[in-house]
Amino acid sequence: MRSPTPWLLLIALLLPTSALAGKKKPDRAAQEAQILETHQQYIAAVVRSDWNTAATYFDASALTSLRGMMEPVFATDGGDGTTVGKLMLGLEVDELATLNDAQFFGAFMEAIVAMNPGVAEAMEGATMEEQGVAFGKEPGEAFVVYELRMEANGAELTKYAVTAMVRDDVDHWALQMTGEVKGMAEMLAQSAARHREASADEAAAPEGASEAAPTEGN
């Protein structure tokens, strides 16, 4: 029987090694540890209202999505020719354009907290404890379940929440936009839309239409 030629032996040796080197399966325990560490660092930034640092733990696409939702809102006329962005953030449209997505998020959250002063106070004494990590059906998808305890108006509030996270091509985990932030953004967007509709209706109304009609006998 003829012995294999040297190049055939080389191929036989290289193929399994190449297959293993192509893509190693991520270690589940190590992934969980990284996810929890990232989430804990994000929560720590939130508790101390350090929004610029909190922004660094988000996936870039999440920050871009929030900006895409809020930029038109901030450009809306908030009354007397002043934009919502100027009223809320103290920044004109052209000034907002100079901010990167992380800075935009920080300015947005600072404005939200300024509008609701009790939020920052409640968050200072809040505790958030991660309860576990669940991996999603899609690769690079995970969810952190955590317990939030805080005191508001003299009452203690406890609730469970979920933070979605995503892994990039270099095995770095980051947060997707949280439900709380999405909710605040949607609320402001809807409020601005109602304001625009009311302003349009007022402008379209005939002059004097808002005055009370004379009653019979006057």
C-alpha cells in the first residue's frame, strides 16, 4: 500500500486545526460575568446620575436610534419661536448637531431629570440587584433581570425589570435602549406632536372664532 504523500499529510493535519481556530464557541460563564459587570457599571452610573458615563455602556445603534427619535422633537417650536431643544436642553438645533450620540443622550437624560427633580433624589438611595442572565435565541443576544428598590413619596417601591443586551463582533457586550428611556422619549415625542397639532389648529381657525358667540337676547 502506498503511503500518503507529504502534502496530503499536511492537509490532514491542518484542516482540523483551521476549523477550530476559525471560531471558538464563547465560554458561557465568562460571557455571563462580562454581561453582569457591564450592567452593574451602567447601573452605578445611573444611580449617581452620571449620564455621560452611562451612555458609554450602550450599543452605538441604540444611541443613534434615540437621537433619530428625539432630534425632530427638539426642533419643534415650543412657543414664541423657541424650540423644544432650547427650552429643555438650553441648546439650539445647530448646537445639538455638534454633539455626538453619547453626548446627545447625556443632554437628553439631564433634561429629563431636571424636569422631574424627585427622580434624581429617589435614584440616589435606590438599589438595583441583578437576578440573573438569560441568553436569547439569536446569537449575541442576552437579557439581564434585575430588582429595583427605591423610595418615592415616603413609600418603598420594588419592581423587576429586564435589560436587553447585545454582543458585537469582538465579544463586547453593550446595552440596548432600555424600556424606561424609550418610554420617556416616546412620551416627549407624543407631547410635541400634540403641541404641533394644537398650534396648527389654532393657526387655521378663523379670526375671532375662539371668542364666545353672543347669547340670545344680548
